[in-house]
Amino acid sequence: MNDIKALLQESARWHSHLCPRQVLGVRMGLAGLAALGLDPNRGESKRLLLISETDGCFVDGLIAVSGCTVGHRTLRVEDYGKPAATFVDVQVGRCLRVAPHGEVRARAAAFMPEQTDSYQAQLLAYQSMPVEDMFVFQEVRLLQPIEQIISLPGLRVLCDGCGEEIMNAREVLRAGQVLCQACAGAGYYCAAGEMD
Ligand SMILES: [Zn+2]
Ligand SMILES: [Zn+2]
């Protein structure tokens, strides 16, 4: 699992390029798993829920290390536009948020003084810089219970508004009605022409 070259190859395969953000994701994935004492090679990725705070190249680095995916319901994106992630050991309820150190770019440049190009410096430095120079770790508590986030598979109800099926207990109960997020007014879309 600690063969960083192989993990970077895995991550880059989906992109046809390797960039600093993927390296950051791979290193953060390794650091987060190590801090929780989990090893996905021993099938322990099922114990892990990863909450990434951005999408894009960074999260592919995390996936390459952890094996967590949206399809396996072990990866969620809370899009804050930040290359940070919370590693949740669902078995023991421990939540560890890992974020890049505020000075990680400057430290990468200092780590690779012969590199004048900052992109190249980051690409190389992130592969071998000491973990403690790259990341800050913070024990956190999730505001929603883990059981609620994961929910139970197989739960299904029909929305009283639109009639569509809602899985995983994502419905909203309001005035005796069972509503989907969209009908409850918390949707990310509205009908075309509705928005003025
Ligand atoms: Zn990229
Ligand atoms: Zn609905």
C-alpha cells in the first residue's frame, strides 16, 4: 500500500496526467489511513468513510489509496473547494480531518530549491516531503450521526410531491408529508423557466 509510485500511476491512469493535486491526494490518503491505523489492503476500506472537501484530481489521489468510491458509498464530496478530507473509521466512530498545511506550497519550493518552476517543485516535493510538513490533523465530530450519513440500504419511500422514489432515508417529513429534497425546497435545481 505504501508504494507511492504505483498509487500515483493508478491515480494518473484516470487522467492521462499526473499533477500536484493528485500527489497531494495520494499522500493525504496514506497519511489519513496511517493515522487511523487502517490498511485498505486488508479489506479495511469498508471501515472507512471518506468525506472529501473538493472534487477533481485531488479526490482521485484519495481514491487510488483508499479504494473508497461513491459507488461503494464509502466516499462523499462536501464541496467546499478545499483539498482536505475527513477520514471516518465507522467501526469505532473516530473522525480525523486532514488539511494541507497553510505553507505547504512554500515548503515544497524550499524542499526543491533547484526547481524554478513552482508546479514542478510541488509535483516532486509532494511525493517525498515529510508528512508533518505537509498536513495538519484535527480530530473532529460529524454534525450528523455516521449511521444517518451512511443510512441503511434498501430503504425506499415515494415522494408525496413528485412521486419519485427516495432511497437511503433521504426524505424530509413536513406537515405529515413525505417529501424529496427538491420538493421540500432544498433542491439544487428548479424547472426550466421557473427561475427569474
Ligand atoms: Zn490534475
Ligand atoms: Zn419530490
